[in-house]
Amino acid sequence: MTLKIAIAHHDENALEILRQIIAPIAGCSVIWATDRGSDVIRQCRRGLPDILLVDLALTDVNGARLICDVMKETPCAILLLSNAKERQAGKVFEAMGCGALDVISTPVLHSNGFLEGTDTLLKKIDTMARLLGNTSRTAKPAAPVRQTKNEPLPPLVAIGSSTGGPRALATILAGLPREFPAAIIICQHVDLQFAYGLASWLNSQTQIAVTIAREGMRPRPGVALVAQTNDHLVLGPDGALHYTQHPRNYPYRPSVNALFESLLQYWPQNDAAVLLTGMGRDGGEGLAALFKAGWHTIVQDEKTSVVYGMPAAAVELGGASEILPLDKIAGAIAKNIANRKGSSS
């Protein structure tokens, strides 16, 4: 079956470069391309692509607004293209909140003939194609290994998200109080070079301190730690966070399942985990395993999810303590953590 790809980019040279990169891919076809954002929805109605590549710097429309309109009128998998990551951070995460799946730098042809960014684009297309086919590459969660700690641990909230996640995360974090007593770990599917921008953007949207999770950090009350990509973020037997390449067969890095499975193994108390909007099934098995081990698990409902893939996987596996609309999740988290602290005091 042919994978249909469409391209919207303001630069005609970039359009041609993207065509040349995609053309040799077996089973892929560029069904249309345009340099005008105002043409995108009309073109989508004439020929809906499986994957739409969209330049955020389209000159005739607001790129982030266009993504929202596409997902409302002609929804499809969207990969954002950007060459100004810092200046466009707000637009990037606004667009991802509307439903864009991922973001990469636009491939660039240098004067010496070197084409930079080809491998990244091809890997993203391959990953998105597998997710569109609902290919599950998740492993069975490991059996829990409980360790006792002498020092008191804070309550923990682990959150996994993908398509539409940035906006959902901002909504939840903004709904938590400044003196939130729990530690927060966030696993959002986003490319490494945009992870710092995501943490900075979330930090500007909330009273909670939000920062990148660095190797060896420990979960801290009132701080939200955001996973970087290219490796999985996991909790180790020492109670600290670490990055690892294993499992190698998971289609996303970082994987929500990898994080949830490590918490099942090494976090010695049952706390709270949340699975938000996202394409594919990442996090479904891990959340279900946490639920069965006694964790309180919250799943975003279908109506408020941009893509009801990851949450649906958890529900299908019987892994949800609660299924809630986005605007109710922060309150449910705060209530659960307050109840746990009350029962432990």
C-alpha cells in the first residue's frame, strides 16, 4: 500500500529538495506540494495525505493556526519543518498542541553538495508510517522489584504524551498549585533539539518549575522533569533518572512504556500515572501494568484528545482508574496526591 505524502513549504528550492529525498523511498509517493499555506486545506480535500510536511514559516498564513485548521477540517499525520527553532519555539508547541505529531529541521543543501537532515527526515517518516499502521513494538512490562529506602520519598506523578501533548501538558501543569508536593516526570514525544524549548515553554505556562531531566537527577517535590529524546528516560535501581538506548526496538525515544516500566521496577511506592493524547500505543501497556500494581492511573478521554491512540490502548488493556476530560485531570491529580499524603501522615 502506497504511503501518500504532501508538502507545504514557502521555499520552492526546499520543496524540490524534499521531493528528491522522498522520491526514492519504496512505497512512498508525493501526491501534491504547495508553497502557499492557504492552499493546504483545499489540497487536502482533493487528496488527503497520510503524512503532511508543513513549514512553520509559510509566509501567507500563521503556520501554527494552519495546523489547527487542518486537524479540524482534514485531519492527518503532520510533521513540522522548522529552521529557526529558538525563535519559533512558541509556534512549534502551539502547533504540536493542535495535533502535529513531531518537528524536525528542514533538510538543507549546502554549497559543497552535502544534503543535511536527510536521515532524520527518513527516520521520522518511517516511524510515523509504523504508527499509522498501529504497529506495536512494546515489550511486556517487567515484574515489579520493590526497594525500601531510608529517606522519605515524595509522591510521584508520571505523565506520558505525544500528538497534542504540549498543549495538554500546559493545561495540566497550569492547573496545579505552586507548592505542589509531588515530583513530576514527563515523557513527551519530541525531537531532541526541541526538548529544551518544550521545557522552557512549559515553564512559562505554569507556576510549577519545569526543566530538562538530566542524567542522575532524582525526582523532587514541585519540580517537573521533562525527558530529552534519542534515548529512553528511566528510573534506575539507585532511585535516580538515567538515559538508556534499551529497548532498541521501541519506535519512539523516549518511550512512555520504558519510563512506566522502570517505575514499576524501582519506585518503591504506588503513586499516580497519566496517559494523554497521542498517536500509536506507547504507554498503554506500561500504564496497565502500573494500574495492576496499585497505582492510580488517569487517561485523557477521547473527546478532548487530539489523537485517541495512546489513551485508547490503556483503556483497552483495562489500565485506567479514571478516564477524564483534559480540564479535569489537574484537579484529579491534586486530589489523589492530597489523599495519599493524608493517608501517610
